[in-house]
Amino acid sequence: MQYAFRRYHDTTPARYARRVRLDRAHRDLLDGDPAAGDTVAAIAARWGFVDAKRFATDYRAAYGQPPSHTLRS
């Protein structure tokens, strides 16, 4: 099953799931409001990212900016 998944999606199931979680965190950062108390850490944790540095590194690699910039825009 894992082989078929990799053939179809060109990635492993774990990497696919991580990318989906990153995309959802990105959406929440875009919709977030720091004035209402939304934080990068809370949004990252909501999507299962427990290491803030790792989340920020992966986020910057995917979106070209730190998550804090997305939240503030």
C-alpha cells in the first residue's frame, strides 16, 4: 500500500500528511488575528507541530517567509 501511495503522490504518506498539516497551518495563519490573541505557536500546535523552530524552518522553506509575517499580513 505504501508503494502505491508513493507512486500516486510521489511522496511518502508521512511527508504527505506533514504537507497537508503545513498547508492548514498556513491557511490559519492567513486567517488569524494577532489582536484577537492568535499566535504562531498556538496555530502550529493546533496542527501537531510541537517544535516551533522546526515549524518555522519548514514553513519558510514552503512559503518563503516566516510564519510570523504571514500572521501579521
